[in-house]
Amino acid sequence: MKIALYYRYIDPADLPAYDHLCAELQRAGVEALTVRDGDSVDGFDYLFSIGGDGTLLSSVQFIHSTHPDAFPPILGINFGHLGFLTTAGKENLATLVSDLLAGRFTLERRTLIRVERTDGGEQKMENYALNEVFLHRPEASSMLRTEVYVDDLYVATYAGDGVIVASPTGSTAYSLSCGGPILTPDCGCFVITPIGAHTLTLRPIIVPDSSRLRLATIPASHHAGTPATAEPFTLGMDSRRVTLYGSATLNLHRAPFAIHLIRMNTQNFFSAIRDKLMWGTEVRQ
């Protein structure tokens, strides 16, 4: 068995735990190699993401759209804080490797959002997001206006701080903090969530993930009759940020492939919600 170890940073206080993990893998006869940004993970059986949710989201960069089937399942080990997407913590390392080798886990299929810029702008792109894609207004502007289309049908112009398109995986992240609903990983939907909407009736909407979404930004005009200004705004794809200017048209749709997250048998989606979001926790005086 061959396992890729990926991390962005390990706190010195966590080095003993990391050394313990490497020792357990070596003891089990597993070939474990550290991978860095830009490396290939082809040929590995599993990818261990060591850190928090941000580290796991960053591992999406290893996907090659030309042969996505070669992308190994990801097992998130929480060396961070919340770790909602991770399935094991530093306290589970003693049994983690043996459980993995014995097959005591399940694979959760996770949808990716494919992002394409199609308006002919200088920054042409094609990328993938596991959690969400969002647009956010420039700091100097009072709002960002974005026309939203679903399957070429005009939905509305979202005026406010921005707009989020989240996958089921990302429904418990930025979208949730903006009032969006929680989606189970297998529900086959996207959620469109406004950020700081200037219209109180503008609410999150759930659409099938078979839909093709289009986001078209409208350049700002500070005064009536004056030319629109090409102010910078932010395009976010998980933890990545890109600065765009003026108007941009983005096509979003479900990627033709998915990734798999490893969930150890001691945990499931709802137990993760209870543990991480503290659902059902009694408040004691």
C-alpha cells in the first residue's frame, strides 16, 4: 500500500503526533511519502490530509482533469481546530492505520463545482471547488451586483456583498454562516446563497446539481449617467482567491467526476454535525 501525506504546516507541538502517525504506517509496512504543492498523487492508494479543513480543501489542487479517476480517496486527520471534513484526530492515531488496513471505513462521494470564465477576459480559467464558489464586493464599494441564471433562466440580480454557490460539502461552511441550509453529502443539489443582500426577501435557493449556473457581474457606477468603473472584486474557490475587474461571466456546473472522502466507521455525517456544530448539546446553568 502507498499513501501520500499532505500538510501545509504542522505546529511544533503536533510534531510528536505526526511522528507517531509515520511510525504506525511504517510498522504496518505502508509506504508513506510526503507530497507538496504541484506534485502528482497518481499511483497512491490514499491521500492523508493532515491539518484542518483548509488543508483538505487545498488537496483538490492535485486533481488532474485529464485523468481524475487516478485521484485517491482522501482521509482527513485533524491537526487543526474545527475539522468538520476530517474524520480522525490526533487521539485516534493508534487505531487509525489498523482500521484503514482492515477496511473499517466507508467512502463518501463528494461533488465538485467546475468553474469556467467564458466572457473573453484576460484571466481565462478552468478550476474546481469542493466547498463553494463565491463573488465578493471590493472593499471600497458599497455593493456588488451579480446576475444569476439557472439553465439560462434569469433568477435575479443579487445586489449586496456578494453571492455563494455551494456544494453539499460546502453547505456547512461559508454558505451556512450566511444563512444557507445544510445539505447532506448525497443530496445532488447546489445552494445559491446571497451575502449581505440589500433586499431582505432575497433568500438562499436550492437547485439540482445537474443545472448549469451562470454568474454575470455588473460593473459599478457611482453616479447616474457616469461610465461604469472596472473596480476589482474577489472570486473565491474554496481557500483560493482571484481578483477580477469590471464585468465577468462565470459558468458553474457539476464536474464530470467526483472525489471520495474516507469516513471511519466511528463517525457519520450526522455525528459530525453533532460533534462539530454541537447540535443537541444541553446547556447547563
